[in-house]
Amino acid sequence: GWSFSPETGNLVHRTGRFFTVRGLRVSMGEHPDRTSWHQPIIDQPEVGILGILAREIDGVLHFLMQAKMEPGNPGLVQISPTVQATYSNYTKIHQGADVRYLEYFTDSSRGRVLSDVLQSEHGTWFHHKRNRNMVVEVTEPVPGHEDFRWLTLGQIHELLGHDNTVNFDARSVLAGLYPPAASFALHSDTEVLSWLAARRSVTPISGVPVPLTDLPGWTRDAYALFRDDERYFRVMAVSVRAGNREVGA
């Protein structure tokens, strides 16, 4: 289902959905001619859902976490949000299985929203990609599944002390759940926002999309796209088969 566009060389899916790997020319600072580079980047203009379901069990709030297999994970399986899905994924462009528990995050009548914010993906690899990070509390019984378990916040916090166990998306969602106590903060919110604004103003950066074929210093072979000096990262193809994902292969 994936191929390189004959016009641009961009890596695209036959449906035009999911994501595209294209080129990007990046310029920084006051002298962009001296501080610029080219790189491939993932273009995925959809807003995905990263959602965690919460429910009080025996007087303690629990969170429904997923043991999710992803081909790039060290150890293959990591603890992930209840729902971790792109728009193309949960609207079933792949014509595969439904995303479990999705309805709790798309139907506001199913529970009480504890947290709901838009957050950006990794800016080094994604171009202006955002996700909707949500935590929804329910009171009704939730159907179980072998790939999901209810965990307390304390259990999740303890698992954070183990390498490659709780994935980035789960940490991102849970980080927005409870505001920190102001009395323990070293800097106020206003001070932090002012610091960020100052850094943005003195370090201008711009990224201009370019065709994947127009990347000086990058080479594509039969299996990967990589820098000529083989530094930083590479874009590579993998063949995946899984029995517990929406699409088996």
C-alpha cells in the first residue's frame, strides 16, 4: 500500500491517508544561510486521540491501560493509553477492526472529562502534528479485554521507574491530569510562559516543505533513507504481522 510518488519522491499510502514522508528545509537564527539543514519529516495533518479511561474501584481511581505492541518499541510491548489512534486509524481507512473503547472519547455523554487538551507530537520527526490528549472518568462497568488492565496512579508511577515500560503517549496524557501544587513550584506559570516566549523570539526557526527527492546530503537505497554521513536518524521500511492490532499485516 506504500510507494514513492513519481512527481515528488514522497513516501505515500495509496489512499492518500495515514501519513506522508516528505522533505523539509529548516532555517534557524539571524543567518539562515549558515544555520540551515535538510531532513525528511512525517507529515500527518490529522489530530489523533490519546485517551485514558478512568473509573473508581473500591474508592480508588484506576486507569485503564493497554499493553500495546508497536514494531519500533524496545521489548515490543509497552503500557499505553486506553486509546492511541490516528484519525485515519479510528475511521477505519485500513478497513480493519474497530478501535476498542473509542466511543468513550468521541461521545461526551459516556463519562466526565477530567482532562482534554491538544498537544504536539515530537517536532523533530513530525511536521505540526497534534494529538487530543484526554482522560475520561466513567461510573458504568467497562467490558474487559486481555490486552487491558486497570492500574492505580501509584502503580503507573512505580512502573515509570522501569526502562521502556510506560510509553511516551501515556506519560504525555497523565502529565496533564492533575495541576501541580503552586506552593511547590520553583517558577510561576507566568514566569515559565514568559521564558518560553523569550526563547521563541530570539531563536527564530522556519521549516519549508520540499520534495523528498530534493534533500541534499541524503541517500535512498532499497530499504532506507539516510544521511550520507549516517548520522542522526534514518527512515526505514519494515514488514509487520500482528494478531492483536486493527490490521494483521
